[in-house]
Amino acid sequence: MKRKIVVAVDFLDENLKNRIVKAADSLGFETCFFNSAKEVGSEIEDCEILMGSGLEKLIKDAKSMKWFCNSYAGVEKYLDPAD
């Protein structure tokens, strides 16, 4: 089973998506693209890399996540005050 990257942004053109897929595939990753966080669903549960925005309510479901890339500046809303 390939490791998984979930990308939840609506501003990538086909060229950028193809570049991401090519790089990810060369490293053994499957890439799943979504236009918004609302579309991600259960795909987030086993992703190792997560890129996007609007994922505040879903990020805790990313149990296998090792790296998060926010699409915009400011990650404070993703930090858990309990940590």
C-alpha cells in the first residue's frame, strides 16, 4: 500500500497537480486532490502528508499525519491549546 498525500485546495492547475503527482509517485506516495476541506472525508485518516486550508475541524482525524502544509500564513487555529 502506498503512503498517502491529501491536497485540499482549489487553486492548483493541471500542470501543478501533475508535478505534485510525479514527485509524490517517485517517492512512493499516492496523491488525492480535493477542491475543499469539505470533500476530504475519511481520506484524511491515513494520510501522511496533508496540504490545504480550512482543515481545522478535520486535522485531528489525520492519525497518520507526519507533515502539514498550510496553504496560507497563520497556523494558530490549527494548534491545540491542550498541548
